[in-house]
Amino acid sequence: MAVKIRLRRMGKKKQPVYKIVVADARSPRDGKFIEAVGFYNPLVNPPFIKLDEEKINTWLNRGAIPTQTVRSILSQNGILLKRHLQKKKFSEERVEAEINNWLKLKEARLSKPKVKKKKKKSEQKEVS
């Protein structure tokens, strides 16, 4: 049986919220699932994400395959990085140090204001 970690759509029309669930690959998107392992609300800024890291690691160890969207959510929260470092047999202290360093770099990247580049006058004339 192929098992996937994927999103299950909930909420009202035009107001989606998602449960992150472990389900058989053959079951429909909003159908039967094995276990709920998280929650995702993309409507708020920044998106609200709640994950049960232990359950997710348990299912990944059993061979569950995350979908592309769930994989990006797990990656953004550092779960896949932590899993990768643990597979490399690093000590717990080193894993925690790497995760903390990664989180600091991520915060610095996000807190930096985005600067829009101004177009040169020559480029503006060509566009018009």
C-alpha cells in the first residue's frame, strides 16, 4: 500500500484551510485518511502552520511520501533538514546548532526589506 502525506481541504468556499494527513494514495483528496499530522492555513499572513514533528518523522521512517506542497511546507519549517542531519549520524548538539543557525539565517533573510530596482530611462522608452 502506497502511503502519502498530503493536504486535505477543509473550510468554506473561497476560504480554504488544510489538514496535513497521512492517507492511502488511492483514496480521494478529502476522503478517508489514516492520521492527521498537522494544519495549514494559507489565508493569514504569514501562513499558519502547525505540525506534529514526531508523527511526521514516524510516517517518513515507515516510507510515506510527502506531496510536493507538503514537502515544501516541511522544508520551510526545517523538518526535512533536521531529518537529513540525523541520517548523517551527527550528534544531537550539532543537529540543534545547525537548525538554530539555519533559522537565524532564514529570519535575517525574511526581515530584510525588499528593494525594487528602478528601470533606466532607456528601458522605459523601449517598453512604451
